[in-house]
Amino acid sequence: MKFQPIPAAFATIPGILLCLFVIERIMRRRTTPARNWLLLLCGAATWWLAFSGVELAAVDPAAKILWSKIDYIGIVLTPPAWLLFAAVYTRQSERAWLRWPYYLVEPVIMLILVWTNERHGWFWPSTTPVVEDGFVLLRYAHGPAFWVHIAYAYLTLGLGAFLLLRSAQKFTRWYRGQALLVLGSAVAPWIANVAYLYQSSKGATVDPTPLGFVLSGLFLLGALSRYRLIDTAPVNPSAILDGMGSGIIVLDPEGRVVDLNAKAQEILGVRIEEAVRQDLATLAPEWATPQHQPLLQWIAAPDAGEPPQHHILTLHRKGERYYYEAHLSRFETRLGHTIGTLIALHDITAIQRAQEHLRASEAKNHALLEAIPDQIFLIDDQGVIQEFKASWDDGFAIDPHGLLGASIWDLFPEPIAERFQAALRQALHAGDTQTLSYQLESPSGLRYFEARFVAYSDEAVVVTVRNVTEREEAALALQRQRA
């Protein structure tokens, strides 16, 4: 196989070396999907550049066609690798239409058509050897399959550029510079390719597209060195907002909505297209109620000082009430001028409902306790009263004043106190209910009581005391009648 020292072939060597250097720099970075797709992109471009040089240097037309076929492995992989890198770089790769298997179908089909071109001529209907400046070149006629590939390549280039440009508008200045260098690395060879397609219609034989990769390498080298491409990747602020669990509403200085994240759209039941330029009262009528006037007044007054704290918004949706705590903050310039307001809506529905349930439960328990005529005590294992509930009358024979913190030894005669203490210990240790009957003298006479002991914890017992004087006196009277 003969080769010729054509200058165009030698011109590819600096580009190959530069691309290999860029690949080496990329391989030093941590392994990420973006790194892997960028490696494939640079590898395909290097392959394209290298074998285009070999094709130019070959003398025999059959050898040139063979090297062109080998070259097309890199040519068909470059466009999808660029798009998939752009998708990962801009964090759009999870979109259904950006799944990588879809974009490998066309390269496989095109490679099959290239390697079987002699049977159908769909890619190169004809090839014509020509001699220019003493060097043998091959002029390729372009068939329908070639133009399909060109359309696909330009479509993927355009989609990748669109993703980068759209995302770059939302990036910080640092990442915007990084994204523009990456975009420049993709655009440079395609500008050269457009020039080739235009000149090929006039008989041009040398494709300058591979030389455009020299500029691509320089752009990528700048992105890797200056902006630490791969090591630091941009994050779309909208993606951050949409990933937050709280609803975020952004207002302009006039209090009109300019943006809201996905959670806020769900909370308010509106789409962003419907919400933009609306004020809060229009967006949700609940904002217009008197209780929310302090919040609306603070938004309307740039110099109002600190925002209202613990502001609860109640929304009615589908017959249910939902509660959100609103936290407000202002956007200000370096000079202190207000340029907008941010409202964060934190869902506290579960907390509010739990508190409502607790209040209802406490009210019910209080009503039940009040309905019980018994006296109720919480007594610890030492016989000291910790809490009590009492609606006293003289029938209980104990003064209610000073009960809290008092000991059973201070309230009862020693024999009864000993029985109380024994019942307390038995309830704590055995865990079953203990019953104790006792008598006390009161200003109204002898009174009979029944006490029940139930363990409340490891160190306390609930004791209910019932006045059973009427029952006992009735029983005694019945016994006397029978006697």
C-alpha cells in the first residue's frame, strides 16, 4: 500500500496530538456520565481526524475508499456523542427523547450502508480519482444515504447547541463561560463541514472538517484548564427549585408572580403560564382575607423591615384543608434596592392536623374526666401526689388545699396510709388493678370510700377514689331490717 507526502495529511498531526492531550486530561477527571460521553466524543473526533489523514496520504483509490470506510466509524459516532454529552452536561439526560440507545441506531445503519456501498451506491454513487498539485485525491459523489446522515448530524448538533444555550442563560457567569467554550468546541468543525459541502458542489476534494477539531481541542483545553470542566458541572437553578420540597414563589417589586417551582404549582393548583404576572390575591383568593393583610402590606412596602413571622396560609382544595407556613425574604441589589420577593411555602398540614386531633382528644378527655364523679390522683411510688382532679364536697373528708405534693402519710391515718402504700406497690409490681376500701370521719359523720389503683408508669399509679357512703349505709340498713 503506497502513501504520498501530501501536506493536508501532515496538517492533521498537530490536531491528533492536541486531541490525544485533551483525552489524557479528561481521563484524569473523576468518572461521571459527562466524562464518559466527552471521552467518546473526543475519541471519535480523534479517530475521524487520524483516518482522514491516512485517506489523504493513500495513493491507490481502493485503499482510499477502505480508509474512508474506517474513518466513518468516528464520523458517525461524533454527532450522537456530542448530543448525549450536552444532555448530561445540562442535566437533561433523563428526558425520554434523550435516551442514548435511540441515537446509536443511525450510526449503525450508516456504517452498514458505508461498508456495503459497492452493492447499492446509496452513500457514494461514484468515486473519481483526480490529481491536484501532483497528489492523487478521490472525489466522492454523495448519494441519498450521505445526505440523510448530514441531516441527522446537523440535527443532533442543533439539539445539543439548543440545550447548552438554553441552560447557559440560567447558569452563573462561571458556568456560562464553561458552556460557551464547550459549544465553541462543537461548532468549529461543523463550520468547516458546511464550507466543505459548499465547495464539494464545485469539485473540491479535501474535507477541512477534521482540521476544525484543532479549534475544538483548544476550546476544550480552555474549558478543562480555566473552568475545570467535568470536575465542576453546572446546576440549573430551576432544577434546584423544582427539587425542593417547599413551594417557592418569586415576585417582582410590584408583587406580581414571575416564577414558581413545581411544588408551588401543585399547592396553588395552577400552571406557571397561568400564574405569571398575577398578584397573590388573584392567584389564591385565600390571600385576600384580613388575616393575610400584614403579609401583603409587607410585600408592597420595600422598606417595611422584618417580614411577618409564623404566617399560616390555609388553602381549601377538593373539600380538604391544607396548611402552609409562609417564609418571606427579599431580593436586593448590592446597593440595597429591592428587586423582588421570595415566598417559601412549607407544608405543615400534618402538624396542624395532629395538633387539631390532639386538642380534640384533650377536650374529649377533659369532658370525660369532668363527667366522672370520682376523685382522681396521680401518686408516685413514694406516696406523693403529683397531679389530681377534684370537685370537692365535704363528703370526701379531705381538705383539697395543699394536695399537690402532699404525701398519703400526711392525709390519712397511719393504718390507712400503710394500706395505701401496700396497694401502690402491688399495682406497680404486679401490674394488675388493686382495690382498697376504707372509712374516714368527716364533719358530716363517718364516710365510706373505695379506691382503685392502676399502674400509670414504672414509678406512678393512677388512683380513683369514690364515695360509697350511701351504698354502704343502704347495705347496713338492709342488714338491720333482716336482723
